[in-house]
Amino acid sequence: MPSYEQIYITKANGDRELFDAKKLSLSLKHSGASDLAVQEVIDHIVKELKDEMSTTYIYRHAFSLLRKIEQQPVAARYSLRRAILELGPTGFPFEDYIAKIFSGLGYSTATEQMIEGKCATHEVDMVAHKGNKCIGAEIKFHNRLGIKTDLKVALYVHARFEDIKGNICSKGDRSGEEEGWLITNTKFTKNAITYSRCVGLTLIGWNYPQRGNLSDLIQETAVYPITTLSTLTHTEKAALLGVGVVLCGDLSSDREALARAGVAASKIATVIEESQALCGAGHRIE
């Protein structure tokens, strides 16, 4: 049997790559797992590794192990990337979720803004303003991890912001230096990154840039969706979203929502406890 360094795994986009224990270790540490827990999870995963095993299977197994050996918020943070995907089918706009994050960062925000350009009128997904900084953001949601935002998207987003340059901050009491941003919940292609660096388009993806990426911003602001909570089933999460409870922090001001969503009374205290531990304060792994 080959050593785990020689085993290929299958990524969400279908690509194959050699299993890298360091990548798994970093993702576990980023969720707040202790060194002991990280090593325990990796040891378990390595024992079960098989050629062509999917990254989804590895994630599910690692998540299951974390739930057993770590405190609930650690497993919840580890599941964050996939929890974001669960917002898609519910009809909750990803743009509104991003706006909540930027509000948590101290920005005043507005979504679905119609802005006149030199040549056309454009709908901007979000405008965020703080101090002397004004951001116009195009926000792209993907419902599968393997999908990347490519050069074509970066090209047309940059062209749109060039057309409305000077008008992004001219509505209401907004003023300041304008920036065009492209935000997604997955990744960017190398060509999109190279082009955007050249023209000055700011990119925010799940793990791009190295600091200040979407994962960092969520953990810094503690704006977690209720789909992150490991104490809830998929059915219970969908029910909560159906009654308008989107962020785990919402449960603090509307505890009765759990009962309305059909969560058993005997389980409510456990859900609230995880919600408060996860969303009570920002969490950053250095």
C-alpha cells in the first residue's frame, strides 16, 4: 500500500492532486482546533485514505471527528465554507449576507443600487461606505465549491466600474475615494487574479487574499449564518431560514424562532449555547 504522500484525492472541481496533510492541518487550525485535536484528526484520516478519495468525504469525516473531540464552535467554524453554500437554495440573497459582514466591519451599506455611468446605467450589488472609503462591489455566489470566478467576470466587472467611476459615492451623504471590488464565496482563477492586480480591481474570495479574505472577514465580525450550527439538522436549518432567521446571532433576539421552526424543546438550550459560543465574539486564528 502506498504511503499517504503518494495518494491522489479528487477535488470538488474534478481535478486530482496529491493528498497534503499540511493543507488539512491548516484548515483545522484555522477553525480553532487544538494541536492535539488536529493531530488526532489527521491520524484518523491518513489511516482511511484511498486513491481517488474525494475532498468532500475527507471534510465530512474530519467534521465528524471534530464534533466528537472539540467544542462545538470549532466544528462549526470548520464547516463554514460549506455552510455558506446552504444559503443559495433558500432564496436568501448572498448580497445581503455580504452587506451584513461589512456592516459588522463598520461600513454603512446598501444593496441593489442603480448607478448612472457615462455610457449606461448599472445595478451594483452593494455599496459600502466608511470614512473616506467608498466601495462598489459585484458579488458572485456559487453553489458548488469547484466553480471559480474567472477572467471574463473580472473583465466585465472592471469595465462596469470604469463606466460608473465618480458616481459610486455621489448618492445621499456618501463621499470618498472609490474602489471597485469583486467578491465571491469560492475561488478565482490565476488569470483573474493577475488581471485584477494589474487594473486595480480588489478581489475577495474564500481564501484570497492571504489576509482579509472572506473566511477572515466572517470570523472577524462573527457574522455566521445559522447553517453553520452543528447542533441543527439540515431540515431545521431550512425551517429557520424559512421563518427569516438567517444569522446565528439572530437567535439571541428571537429565541422563539427555534420553536417556530420545529426544533424540539429539549434541544433548544444546546442550540442557543452553540450559537452564543460561536457568534458572541469575533474569532481570528493567527
